[in-house]
Amino acid sequence: MGLIRVIMETQKTALYEYHKSLGAKFVPFAGYQMPVQYTSGIVEEHKLTRTKAGLFDVSHMGQLFIEGSNDLIKELEKIIPIDLQNIKLHQSKYSFLTNESGGIYDDLIITKVEKGFNIILNAACKENDYKLIKEALGNKFKLILNKNLSLIALQGPKSAEILENVIKDVSFLKFMNGNNFFYNNNEIYITRSGYTGEDGFEISLSNKIVEPFVKVLVSKGAQLIGLGARDTLRLEAGLCLYGHDINETTTPIEANLKWAISKRRRKEGGFLGYNKIKSNINGELSRLRVGIKPLGKIIAREGTKIFSQDENEIGSITSGTFGPSVNGSIAMGYVKYDFAKPGTKILLEVRGKKYEAIVNELPFYKKNYVR
Amino acid sequence: MNEVKFSKEHEWIKLEGDIATIGITKHAAEMLGDIVFVELPEKDSSVDKNGNAGVVESTKAASDIFTPVSGQIVECNQSIVDDPSKINTDPENKAWFFKLKIKDKAEMNTLMNKEEYDKFTKENAS
């Protein structure tokens, strides 16, 4: 077989020119040119999100809409391990698509809407997710991976005040709940959610109106924040990044995400990979995702090997950075189950030298969600 | 006059007598973004031209520091280890990295002057 070269043009979100006008530095991310930071830098942008309100363009993420009712719930439960029978209208849940060996194809946010479900998917996985879901559901249901919609996230303690100025009554939404709203006669969908450990909103709206809408939020006090700070914020909040902290070889139980599998589903199963996940739940668990705090300033990046105090290799780091709000080095990784207890002393091998660290409770930074 | 020279790895070097002060350029600091960690060579250790002489890490990634000339380390700047953000605010002055006793002054001739370095960064920017 010859060499097949697939040339993909990098895509741009509807806000690309606006990011550029603000002095954004771009990086290619999952096939998109995305702003990694603006002129003030990652640390400032991170702190601004924790103290005021940061605005993120996450339009590269997939927005999948599936139309259907009870039949659809039955089919979706075969690939998504949550209780979709009891999800309330406009309620959102964090979940994942599991594979046959109990690993994770992608993590997602699913919201029950009037005509079916909305699912927010990772940019790098969305095309494959669409294929997987389409295969699992057959041709009975209408599936749309909507490319005419943008997605922005307003995050931070001032989010509700700012958004309420533009969208009346939006501040009545509770965490992980959404609804339809109107902006200049355009229907938009807003959920109170996010991925920074702060109160905030994710707003799905047409590509045609996203730029003027963002400009209004900026005029009310929001500031654009890049993917660089999004990464430090989510790591401080102990949240997983797909492709790093979780992937097709990590089970939700190993990833310490048991809470995200509904109780009924843990007991009844009926979804892909249940056998493996059930045996994990019953105690056959060799490793666990944990928070890790290096004792010095050393930063342990993805791939850093983890050792016990008697220098046996016990795992590796999956995400590591400097956390601006905790003002120190933070990381997450997998360790052998016996070493997963918070407070356990471990060693991290960075550039050939071993440095002391401890297993730390997650999150590193306490969440400020509005329940 | 002590002319400041520059390397292709974006270090600056200022020679006074046989003591060279070395740091990273403003351009390098801007490229790296917010610097959050620095590791410097040990005092009295010997370093070779283009050899590894420390690490800087930003919120984004880790980068090696290379020494543009050979010599023996005589002093390290502890203030940037304690507060790495100084490298972003004053990279070409107070946030120097280390001083070394230069082994061969002729190595200075292989480096760029300010004008050449500015041209080099412009040509390599994309």
C-alpha cells in the first residue's frame, strides 16, 4: 500500500478575526487555529477568570443534537453510562462514551432538551464520536453535528452579573441546568456549567451572531481568555483532559470518575465495557488517577515517571503545570492502587533526578459552583 | 565598552574582564510566556559551549538553557529561582541567569551583535 497523505486545512472558528484583533497567539489544536493566550499572558488570564470573568471560545468542540424520545433513551443508555430515564428537562450531566474494554472514547456533557439530547464533545474526538453514535443508534434517529453553531464559555465569579445584564433571568439557572433564551430575536441555548472550577455559563449560539454577542459581554466586563489558562484552570479544579488524563485505555473507575456513572447503571450495567467496569467497582482495581503535589517548585509534565519511596516505579504523570491560584506546581497521574491515598509520599523523576511529592486530594482549588 | 553578544539559542552574554554574565533575551522570554520555574547550573561546575546549563519552564512547556561559551560557573542568580516571573519583566538586566569565568575569549567572536540578532529573530519569526 502506498503512502496516503491526508492534507487537512486547519479550521477557524467564527471568532478567529476577533481573536486576532485582540493580539491572540494561536496554536493548532485538534485541527483548529485556537488562541492559546492574548497579550496579558496565561497567569494573568487565569487569575482574571478566578476573580472576575473570563470568556473562552470553545467553538471547536462538537455540538451534537439527537432527536428522539423514549426509544432514543433506551439506545443511548447502551453507550452512555448514566440514568437517562430520570434526567430532567434541561438538566446537564457529565459522562463519557465507553468502549468494549471499559476505556473511554470521549468525555462529554449531555443535556436533555425538548426534542431529544444535546451532547458537547471534544474537538479531537467529535467526528469519531459521531460515527460511533450513528453506528450504535442506527438510522432511527436524526443526528446533527451542528457546524453553524459557536460555543462560548463565560467563567468566573462575575459571570452571572455580566450575563444577566445581557440576558434577563439567566442568573436563575442552577449549576448543570440550561434553557432557551433570546438575544435580539435569536434563540440561544445557555447552561450553567463550565470546566474551570468556577461558576459560569456555556452559551451555544449561531456563528452569525457570536461576534457581536461576545463584544457586548466584553463591554460589560468580560475578558477573552486563551486555551493556555483554560488548561491551568481545569487542572487546579482537578478536571480531566481527554487524551491526557483519560483515554481509550483508562476506565472511568481507574480515572476516579465513578461518581459520573449513575447508581442504577453501576448496578444494572447494560452499556459497553460494563464487565470491566463492574470488576473495577468490585475491587479489581490496579491503579487510580490522583492529584500530585510536588514539594518543591519542580514541574512534572505529562510522561514523568512516579516512584515509591523505595524507588519502585508505580505510575506516571498525565498532566502537570504551574497552578497560578495555588501558586505552585500541580499535577495529576495514575499510581498503583496502594499508593493512591492522599498524603502518600512519592518521588517524581524529572530530567534524571528524583524529586519529592505527595499524593494530594483533588481539586487543588476549591470550586465555587452555584447549586 | 562591553558589547553584549547574542546566540542563536536566544541567550545574551556580556563580558567584563574574564567574567561573562549570561541570560535569555527579551524575545525568548516573550516566546516562552509566563516563566514559572528555573533550574540553574551548580556553582563551580564547568560548562561547555552549547552545552546544557539549566532549564526554564513556562506555563506552557520546558526549555533547555545552553551556554554560548565555555567556562566555570562562578555565580548563579538565586533571585530568579525564588521568583521566576522576574525573567519576564527584566530578562536582559536584573534577571541574568549565571556568571562564568570564560575559558576562551575567542568563542565570543562566533556570536551575534545586537543588530545581527534582531535580524536573526525577524527572519526566524513566523
